[in-house]
Amino acid sequence: MSDSYKIRSTKIGNSAGFRLPAEFYREHPQFANASGWIQVLSPDTAIVKIIPESVDHEDEEDSLVMRLFLDFATAEALKNNSLQPYTTEMSKAAHKLIEGVELEDESLEDG
């Protein structure tokens, strides 16, 4: 998904903030009243993470652990500003590496 929205810096009370267009919240209502963080990647680039309030409290502990792991993995990946898109060529190379590999059915071993 690559929805893109223009934002504009604005004054909010005694602070500054970014104004998101109404269409952002119409198309993504889960982000209304959410919190998050912003990380500066370089002098002219930053990434914003918006964390919606969870309405499903099932598996909350697992979800928290997964979010913490993904936040850590994202921060580590962004440290050196060395992220690059996963290309078709990379996918072909990965498939070539595992070509002919057969996995054992683990469920047969457990039963």
C-alpha cells in the first residue's frame, strides 16, 4: 500500500505540528486520536509511525511483543539509511537459492 498525502506544517497553540488532510482520516479512520513518533533519517527526510488505539484486546501481550520487535527492527534498519526496495531480481535470486529444497512435514513428527 502506498497511499500518499500532502502535509503542511502549522502552529498548534504554542507548539508546531503537521496538518493532515481530511481525506487521510476518511480513508484511514483507525488513525483518528492515535499517537506515535517521528524519526529523522537525514536532514531532509523523516519517517512517521502512527499507532492506532487497539480495539481488539485479544492477544494483546503477543501484539505488544510483536510491535516492540517490529519497532526495534525498523529502528535498526533505518540506522544507516541503507534501506532499499525488494526487487524482482532479489526475489528471483532468493527463489534460485531454495530451488529443489524440500521441507519435512513437522506435523507428522509431532503426531
